[in-house]
Amino acid sequence: MPAKRKTASQVMERDLRAEGYRLVGGIDEAGRGPLAGPVCAAVVVFEGDVRIPGVYDSKEVEPELREELYDKIMKKAAAVGVGLACAEEIDHLNILRATKLAARRALRNMPIMPDYLLLDALTLDKVTTPQRAFPKGDSRCFSIAAASIIAKVTRDRLMTRCGDEFPGYGFENHKGYGTPTHRKRIAELGPCSLHRQTFLEQWFGTDPINYSRLHRLHWEKLLLCEAIEDIHEMLSGLKEHKDWLPVTEWNLLTDLARKRCQELSERCAESA
């Protein structure tokens, strides 16, 4: 007989609803510890009692089941919001402040705002909504556990895609965590722009040296453009990928685009 799935309690949400709070939101994050990639935060709000067996701390849920639960949560939740803070922001702010930034972005991405927040051992500044934080919230509170699953699956999917954009590092397997294989590949290839340089600088310095395939492809195309209209069209298409590009790469591409536009304008002026 299969073991019964652990499911986080809804006692806290019920108590808050009894006090008059209708939209109780759980917040949690994934990706505070990896050497590469963003930290991802999620907010999940349920209206009334919603039963989804197996919703628990995402670290204790098997990947295949997490994917199933992700779909069920997205279907049954009243609202879901997700926010990211990239590696450059983690390096600039530190991981705790970047995690809070991702959580505030997740709140801003909510279609409806919670009237009370439950968090896993984290309090948010610059947020006026009443909140409560407590340890091990992702195993004790249903809405926080649901948020942990949304954040974890979202981030894992992103890192899997990064495995194609940054070949050789194995992001699709270790998701940026400091496994022996990942550390070996960093030693062989050097860090890339997806790595958190402050996590690595004692070994590798602070300058990223490798860039994604998407970055290299558009860099080469920009160098070949002979019309300003073509550059604008390329940047317009590239905006669809902006959330998947590290800030460093996006800034380098837009800087190159501006320089190419200036060069082409000056060339036109000289030939007029």
C-alpha cells in the first residue's frame, strides 16, 4: 500500500479567515543556495478550503509529483504571482535582500492582492499588507507550501532552458546548485554571466567570461545589420526573451545596438 502523502495544514488560513481576512497569501522562494541562476519567489492565494493532497515543502516532494502539483495549484488557486531576482541583483544586493526583492515583485505580479501574508521565516519591508513569518512555514502552512512548489518548478524550468543557452555547465541537471559536476565544469569553462560572481569570486574573480548562445547569436546579427530599421526589428523580437537573459547580456546587446545605430546614422550623413 503506497505511503500517504504529507500535506501541509490549513489551520492558519482558516483562523485568519475567521478573523475576516478573505484572501490569505502564502509566500515562499526557491534558489537561495545555488551558485548560478536567479532566486524565484511565488505568492499563492486560495479562496476558502481547497484540498490538494501532497502540497508540502517542495524540497521533500519528488520532481515528477511537483510538476503535477504545480498544475493543480495553478488551476485551483484564486491568484498566483511569481517574481525573480537575477544573479547580478544577488551580487549587488546580497541574497537575503534579493530574495525580498523577488517576493515584492511576485506580489506586484498578482492579479488580485492578498489582505494577509504568511511567510516562511522572512518578513518583507516596503509592504503594508499585514504579515506573519514563522520557521518551517513550507511544511506547516498550506499556502506557503503551495508557493514553494510554484517557485521551485518555475525556477527549475528556467534553469533547464538555461542548459540550452549556456551549454557545457549542465544547468538542466543540477539547476545551478554546487554539485561536484557543476564545480568541475566551472573550473574547466570559467564562470558565465548566469553565475553569482560573489559566490565564486574567491576562486574565479569577478568578470564573467562566457555568454549564452542567444547572446552570441544576436551579437553577431547586430554586427551584420546594415539598416537602422533592421536593428530596431531585432531588438523588438529580442524583448520577448528579456526575462530569460541575464542583465549583463541584455545591457551589452542594447549598448551594441545603440552604437550600431549611431554608426549607421553617421555613415548616412557622410554619404548625403
